[in-house]
Amino acid sequence: MKIRHLSIALTASILVTTAPQLLSIAQPVQQNNRIAGRENKRTIDRVKKAQVYYDRAIEKYGRNDKKGSIADYNLAIALNPKYTDAYVGRGLSKYDLGDKKGAIIDYSRALTLEPEYGLAYYNRGLAKSDLGDNKGALSDCDNSIRFNALDSDAYILRGVVKNELGDKKGAIDDYDKALVINSDATLAYQNRGLIKYSVGDNKGAIDDYGRAIAIDPKNPDLYYNRGLAKATLGDNKGAIVDYDNSIRINPKNADTYIARGLTKSDMGDSKGAIADNDRAIVINPKSDLAYYNRGIAKYNLGDKPGAIDDYNRAILINPKNADFYYNRGLAKSDLGDYQGGLNDANMSIQINSKFALAYQNRGLAKYNLSDNQGALDDYNQAIQLDPKLTDVYYNRGLVKTGLGDNKGAIDDYDRVIGLNAQDADAYLNRGTIKATLNDKPGAVADLNMAAKIFKSQNNLVKYQSTIELVKQFSN
């Protein structure tokens, strides 16, 4: 039976940039007319005083006093209700405080006063994107680019939005354009790499992460994401190097330890995998994946009770993951708790009715509980969902033999051998059945093939017992 490893998601989802630095307004020009001048002087004084508050608001924003900056923007706007930059600045402070809707209102006021203000469109688009209004965000990005075609950040943001809308090609096009404008735009490389990774272009993703790392060598997410892509391509050693670098820069990211542990497990280093997942759990005690992957490592070391304990913890944190129940059921069945294995397979199927391996597990549990017909039904369902599951054909062959359907069993072993010509047990079982059907030449041929494979695998015990069968049926 197969253990289900569970991959982890990317730490850095598609990234966005913060709004660019705000602009300050120009000083007004005095009029020469005396009457207008008196009237204008009052206006100019108010505008000048408004700018004092505006400048102080920017200074407070720089000191991370967002509430204080909003208070000063309020004063600036009260003195000068047409102060476009003050609305944009106040919107940015509101955005940073989590008031995305309030930020959008301020950006919209700025655009009412200055309809070609590219920065206001950009910032409003960013806020709309965060609130899930991707169509509105896309429109704002289009306008931002229309009024400032050389703003690489606007292309990056539009790429983010297009990706959210499912237009991955359009997103990559925008990241390409951003890089033409600014070849040092790390986010463009990183986001483009993330999309390439998501569509299976791991080599392209690795190239983009490498370019981003050359610009920003202290960004731990870049090494982490490149490690994921390398691991997917089977470059486990390269992945470990990247995870090591990510941890060196940021030793408090649980996901990186989980990823490194998963790679170590794939390399056969189960003890190293356990150590990494231990660290992940210290950092994040609620990480279901850390417990789950540690359980897999324990299972691989033969510690089935320890594996079950970790699967239990993973399920307490996340009771709706079909893989958790699948692997716990596998460990229970291995320990002879077939009813427990059956119950876990039921839960796994309840969560994911298309989970072929769960039907396989349930079929095995039913077989061990002497429910051959129930096992046969589950194996049939597993094969319908995934016709390339070699173990299911093999196990169904055993069930059919138990039900007296020898020809059906031979058909299943034929399929096993068709999928894996080095499956010695399938030849052995098929040969044994052929002997009971008085097909001795066919039986001897299959048994000889089984013996040959067992010998090549250095399984001398099975090799010798199979040779004895060959002698028996050759007489």
C-alpha cells in the first residue's frame, strides 16, 4: 500500500507592492488685483497652512503613526477641500490600518478632483484587489497605466489581478512589461516565477527565482520557492541547499522546515525529516502538515503507533483532510486494526468521494475482515477512478480467487504485469492459478519468470520456494 505525502503550498502567494511615495502640491500663485488679492490671501494662507498639516502627516506616516497622520490629513482637507494629494495620503494611511473601504472613498475623491491621477487609480486598484473586487481593480490598473505608462508597479499589480481572474498568460505579459521598464523589479520575477510553477514550468520558475535572488539575495521566500520548484523536478539536493539558505535568513518560518523535512523524507532521511517537523511544530504548534509529515516519517521508520499519534494531532487541527484519515487508516491496518482502518477509509471517502486510494484501503480492510464482496466493490470503484493503480488489480485478483473467479483473477494479474513487468508476485499468483486450471505449461512459464525476478531482487527465500513449485508442476 502507498503512503500519501502531502505537499505544502507556496509561502509567498502572488505578491503586491505598497503604494508609491505621495507627492506634495505646488505653491499657489498670487493674483495682482487688490480685491482679489485680499480674497486670495486668505485662500493662500489656508492652502499654506493646509500644506503644513500635509507635510506633518507625511512625517508622522514615516514614523508609522498612521492615526496621527490621518488626523493631520483631516486638518489639511478641512482647510483645503480640493487638496488631491491629502485625500491620497489619507487613503494610504487608512489602507495601512486595514480600512480598505475608507481608502477607496478617499482615492475616489482624489480622482473626482483630478481624473487623470495615475497614482490614485493604482492605490484604489490595490485596495479593490484586496477586497476581492478584481474586475474593479483591473479597470483601475488600466487607467493607472493609461495615465502613467512607465509605472512598473502598475503592471505588476495588473499582473496580480489578471492571475486572480485566471488570466495567467495576461499576467505573465504584464510582468514582462514591468521588467522592460524596470529590470530590477524583483516582484515581477518572483510573481512570474510563481505562475510558471503553478502551470508546471518548473525550469522557468527556477530561472525567474534565480534572477530575483541576484537582485535581492536576502529574501528568504525566493530561496523557499525555488527549493519547491527544484524538489518538484527531483533535484532534492539543490532544494535542500535553497531551504537551508531560506532558514539561515529567516529561521522562524515553519513552512520552510516542513518543506525541507518532506524533501529529506523523499531522500530516505526519515530521522532528518522528523527533526525538521519538530522545529516546525515549535514555531507553529497548530501546523497540521507538520504533524502529518512527521507521522509519515515515523511510519517509514516502523513506528506505526507514533505515526498514528501524529495523524491524530493533525486531524484534531484539520478534521476535513482526506489524506490524514487515509494514512492513519493505513497504519491501523498494518497493526491489525482492520476495523479502525475501515472507519478511517470511510471518513476519507466521505470527505473526498473521488479518492481512489481510499477505496483501495477500504477494500483491503474489508478483505481482512472476510468481506470479499465488499472488498471487490471497493476495488472496482478504485479502478474506475484510477485505472493505473497496480496494487488494486493485484488485490482484486486475490479477492476474485477467494470468490472462485480464477479467470477473472488471471485477467487482473495480466493487468498488473502490463503495468509493471517486474512484479514477481503477480507472476507467482498467476502461475499458481494456471496450475489449478491444469495449464501446467503456462504455470511453469509464469513461475520461472517469478523466480528469475525474485533472484534479481536478491529475495532468495521466495526464489527458492518458487523453484520448488516449478519442480512440482513440471512433473
